[in-house]
Amino acid sequence: MTATADREIVISRVLDAPRELVFEAFTAVRHLSQWWGPEGFSTTTRAFEFSVGAEWVFVMHGPDGTDYPEWISWTEIAPPERIALLHGEFRGDPNAFESVLTFTPEGAATRIEMRTVFPTAELRDAAVEEHRAVEGGQQTLGNLAAYVAGTVRTGASG
């Protein structure tokens, strides 16, 4: 048990693609907009820059037509091994959570782990129970897996 276990969600998946490609899928909005979010969601980007301290401001559109404002600031980028970020609804969101994504080679495949720590256990529980964060995270990584597998098959990276 870690000191933050009651505030954490950890999701991982092995993707059938090389680590550099999986990492690259996070580096450009042209990639992110193809796979980001749970099943049935789409994303409209308002601003995007992939560098430490920069932001990705976007709206996720739910399958029921609901729009969800989102904001991410990149806090660490260590290609192709690790990305850390702060994610909320807007800059300065007191309920923003921290996520660390690690990319580990497993032969020709890559294990991605997404470790998210919420400010409080109550916020974590609300994310799990009300927003289905675990299922949504698994679906998002499933979308990423399909995207990078398709990119490998077509040779369309870059």
C-alpha cells in the first residue's frame, strides 16, 4: 500500500505497438483527437502544446450530447518513458488530479500504466462511482490500442 492508495486509480494495458509510437500518440493533437476518451466520446481541441508547463484545452463531447470542458498541463515529459500531467476542468481547478503515464517495452509491445492520484479519497470515489473513471480509462486505453495497432499496420506514424 502506498500513502496515496485511497486516492489512486491505476489502469494498465499492453499495446501491440512499439514504445516510441505509443508515446508519440500523446505528443500531437492530430493523434490525440483520434483516440482520446471513452467509447462514444469525441474531442474538440481549443489549444494544444506538448511541452512542460504548456496546456491542452479541450472539450469532450459525450454520446448523449453533453460537453465536458477539460484542461491538462504537462508537468513532466521524458520521451519515450514517462509523461506526468495535471488534469482538471480548467486552469486552477482545485479538484484537478495528477496522472503519471509510464511506457514500458514488453518485447515488440508496450505496457502503458496510467496512475492517477486525486486530491482526496472523496474525489477519487466520486470519479469511480459517478463518472465511471475506471471503465472510462480502460476504454480510453482500448481506443489508444486500436489506434496505434492501426498505425503500425498502415505505417502511418509521424
